[in-house]
Amino acid sequence: MTEFDDIRPYNDSEVPAVIARLLDDKEFLNLLLTRKAPILTKLPLVKMFARPFIKKSLGKLASEVRTVEDFQSHMSTALVSALQRTTDSYSFSGVEKLDPNKAYLFMSNHRDIALDPAMINLGLILNQHKTVRIAIGDNLLRKPYASDLMRVNRSFIVKRSVTSRRDKLEALKTLSRYIRHSITDEQVSCWIAQAEGRAKDGCDRTETALLKMLALSKSKEQSFGAAIQEISLIPVSISYEYDPCAGDKARELHAAEQGLTYIKDEFEDLDTILKGLVEYKGRIQVNFGTPITQNYATADQLAAEIDRQIQNNYQLFPSNIMAWQMQGDRDSATFARLKQQWPDEDWLESQIRFQSHLAAIPSIHRQIAIDAYAAPVNSQLAQQSQPQGN
């Protein structure tokens, strides 16, 4: 047993056993059945007799998966197929400037649980880079099959459920060492979100605690800045024209505004992942920033640079620009300048489409969703108003 066995992704040698375990997991098979035929599977007998059929259909696919790369290849094929059905386009920039033989820590804003790292991986694959190891919170891994699925897809575990201060610190130290080990020793890139949880309000801000965690594994002689330079951190901006989970996020934020404790359903995270994959997203843009090479003395200074890159590189779509204008009391010259980013856009058609999207959100939550769509515009305008050199 090694230091990282309880958090690391699975190795190739472990894949056949993991696949076999998934095919024998009744709860996992029941879950798939529930999603495929929710009405029929309410009958226990139907569920019992249907399990062998879905197991057989998965068995053929499983026979082709012997390594992590095999699994990710199937996942990438499925992702491209889903994107063809649920987007108008998707594109990447900046990745072509990166060295395919170098390992990086990609740190992005966070909108979608599964799609964010999947889009980064797709951009890397299309540019002949190796895929990343993915940081994922143990709150998403309550079921054994969920842990197996994530870890066979190169995910490593962030232990958020530990409670004592001592255990939290030890978990953070181990996590920091693992990320540094992956990048500097094994030469395998990693992905981690800039803050814990999705930015449900659309405000992309880097948690300084996360940056301090990355430096917990530095040597005694290293400064904070030198430790960060060693892991080749690259900020990444991920932009979705439409967020399939916008209404769900607004509902959760509304509950918080009312002082209520929002309690997730048992399978809500999984349903959120599925919704992000299978529902309409419009256009998607992933912009890779430039490596952090400056020696930043503090986590606050580093966070400001990551925020600068992520917010400035965020692709403002018509949905963002219209939401910003809908917040009221907006300067017409700024609105016109923002619209010039899309000179060929049919703005009337875009307005109708956005209004239809908002109409599907309960009116009590709608303004929260509008504000979330507008937030990247406000962040970018704030960045542009800062003096050069800040």
C-alpha cells in the first residue's frame, strides 16, 4: 500500500476488476434502469428481470475496456456524440500553445460537475495532449459504484467529509502531496476547480485556501511562489451559452436567501450530471490561459492573477450580455460595445431563445438566474476598469 492508495485514480491493472464489480452491483444496474425506464422499473419484478438484460448489454462494452485509456476513449466518443446533439458548437483556444510533453495543473472556473473537466480533456485530446487526473469531492462518491466510476476515469478524491481539524489538515497535506507528485514525478497533469463547488451565482472567484493547500507540500526551503511555479498552474475559462442546471442553481440560491437549509435528494448530484450532459447548452468555449510563471509572494496575489485570467478569458455569449442589460440602468454605449463581440448575431432570435430559457424557470427564482448569467459580464467589466499592472 502506498501513501495515496485511498485517493488516487485506479491503475490499468485494476480496471478489469472494477468493471466486473460494476456489472455485479445491483444498485448501479437499478439506477441505470430507473433512468432508462422510470415508469416500468417502479415494479420490483420488472426491475429484477430487466437487470440481466442491461448487464448483458454493458458486458459487450466492458469486454472492450481493459485499461484506463480504453475507458476514457469510450467516454470521449460518448461525449462528442452528446455534444453533437446538445450544442450548436464548441471550441478551444490557448491549448495549442502548451507543451504536450509537459504536465500542468489546470485550474478552471466551475459550472458543471462532470462536463467542466470533460471539456478540458476533450480540448487536450484534440491537440494531442494526454488527459488530466480530475479532483472530485468525496461528497459525490457516497455509493461504491460512484467511486468506481469516477476513479476508473482518472479522478482522485478530495476528502471534504472529514470533520476534525487534525484529520482535515492531514487530508489536505496528502492531497497537496499527491497533486505535486502527479505533476512533478509522474508527469501527469491534474485538473481542479478554483473553488469548492460550482459557482452557482456565476461569480468566478479563486479560494485562497485552495492555493494554500497546494503549497502544503512544498519543501522547507521553498517559498510559496516557488512551490506554485513548480506545479505549472494554468487558469482555464469554461463558458456555456446556456446552463441546463440554471433553474436548479437558482432554486438552491433562493433557499439560502430565505435562510433555509437546502437538502439534496439522494440522486440529485447524479441527475445534475446527466442534465448537464444531455440537455441543450448552445455554444461552449474553453479558453486556456498562460502558465503562472511569476513568483507570487502570497495566496491573495496569486488568486488575483488567476481571477484576472479566468474572468478576462471568459467568453461572453449573447445570453450573458442580454442578462446584464436586463439588470437595468445599463450604459447604452457599453451594451453596444458588448454586442460587437457578436457582429453577425441575430439578436432578436437570441433574445427570443433566452426569454424562452428563462420562462422555464419559476418566476420566484428567475432574477437569480438572470443575475448569474450577467455575473461574468460584471466581472469582466470590473477587470477592464482596473489600472494596468494591477
